[in-house]
Amino acid sequence: MQFSAAQIAVLINGKVEGDPQKLVGSFGKIEEAAAGQLAFLANPKYEDYLYTTAASVVIINDNLELRQPVSAALVRVPDAYSAFATLLSKYQELKTQQLTGRQDPSYVSDSATMGEGVFIGAFAYIGEQVKIGNQVKIFPNAFIGNNVVIGDNCIIHPGVRIYHDCRIGRGVTIHAGSVIGSDGFGFAPQADGSFKKVPQIGNVVVEDGVEIGANATIDRATIGSTIIRSGAKLDNLIQVAHNVEVGHNTVIAAQAGVSGSTKIGSNVMIGGQAGIVGHISIADGSKINAQSGVSKSIKTPNTAVTGSPAFDYTSALRSQALSRNLPDMEKRLKELEQLVKQLLAERINL
């Protein structure tokens, strides 16, 4: 499938410079792209490649001033990176929309209902009373438990497990190996030192437009729901415990963990390997640096924290700078002590 520069410009609301009829059929990095490929330039560090690239069409920012002629057709947009992401999304949609029907062997309960354009891959399991919306793609070896609801235009990648009673909104993508709705970690200590399991009878609610990376785990609530609000993006290998709430458009990087009943606000950014204790709240717009350990609530919106235990980002950097200077400060302090002793001795002699 090929598209002209003019057609691409229509898709991303851009303006063409050069030949609008130049055709592309695939994507390439600007430093490696070949003829017939589409590339983009967003980072100024790569501008030199714009003048040597073999790409047929390149998406660039509106404000870029050319230093020399370019052989490729250019499509100018306000934000080249976002525009390129839009094109990749549309390309992926075209590929997945072609998948429809049911591959064998697979199991679909007679009580399950499915919308139009649904794809069920081989060895998938669809349980009792499951409701699947339009254009949903469920890839091989996925498990969809009883009473699960999946909204329109979702993509459930291979090996995903969605336990009973969970609710998945529209336009959700869940990548391979992730588990939605496994039991929360609830055990009551007993007098004899053993632990009694607390049944986890809630569910997980994933709202519209969420993306969950590979091998992530989102535990079901003890009572009520663990909730991932609309637009949130979770990276690979993330643990979200029971009764947690992740706010709208919050992003969490790989290997982070959130303990039970913690409430994370909207537009929060959580770095990789960060750990958050249970039963606290994180204010809207907070930024938690990678490997930080958050042990108490962040109450002020747009606060940045780092370290373990995490505290104010700017103060932490100052502390780090001071700690690097401690050997020199110790040396100077000893010199001052010697000077004071010397001055005191001279005063006594007087």
C-alpha cells in the first residue's frame, strides 16, 4: 500500500514542500531510510541527515529553516514527532482492521456476545457471559474470563489473561503476557504466626484509551475496583496492587510498583523502578524520579521528588552536591580546628 506526500499531508494536517506526488510505502529512520520510505525529523541533532537522506518524504516542524536544498518532499507540521506517531497509529489500525473472524482451535462460550469485525486468534478462550465490542482483536492464547466486558476497538495481544468480572473500556491496548484481575495480596496474620487469605472479590476497571505494556500485573480489588483511569499509559513489568487508582493520563515507566489502596492523581509521571507504599495519595501532576521510594502522600500538585525515601527534587540535588564535597569540607574543618588551637595557644602565651 502506497501513499503520496499530498495524501499524508491531509492525514496529519500538514503542508507539502516539493513534489506532492512522491510515493512512500513504508517507514524508515531519517539516517537509514531508502527511496520509497517515509521519515521524520524532530530532534535538531539529526538535521544534517535531512540533506543526505534517501527517504522520499520527510515530516518536519513548521519552524525549521533549511540550510540547503533537500531532495525529499517535505511535509511541514507544528509537531513532527506527534504527527509521525499519528501516522504510525493509522498504519497499525489498517493492519489490524484486516483481521476478522475466528481461528481454530479456540473456545468461545455460547453465552458470549461479540460485535462486528471481531478477531479471535487460535487457542484463545472466551468465557461465559463475556461481552466484546466492535473491531476488537484478541490474539492467540489470550484468556478472557467469565463476565468480562471489552469495549470497541481494543487490542488484546497474545497470552493476555483477563480474569472474571473485569471491565475494559474502548480503545484499550494490552500487550503480551499481562494479567488483569489476579488476586490482590491480602493475607490476615493469625495468632499462631500463619496467614489467612482474604478473598479478593472485587474487579479491575480499565477505562478508555489506556495502554498496558507487556507482562504487567494489575490486581483485582478486595472489595470494589482497582481502577486505571482514561488515557493512562503503563509500561512493561509494572505491578499495580489491589484497590489502587491510577489517574487520567498518568504514565508509569517499567518495573515500578504501587502498593494497595494508593490513589494516584491525573497527569502524574512515575519513573522506572519507583516504589510507592500503600494507603497514600499522589497529587495531580506529580513527578516521581526513577528508583524513588515514596513512603508518604504527596499533597501539593506538580511536586517533583527523588530518592529513597523520596523528597523534594531540588533539595535532593543540593544534598547530593554537598555529599560529594564532604571529603574536602572535612579537610578544611580540620585545618580550621588546627588554626583555632594555634590562636588559642598564642593567646594563652600572651
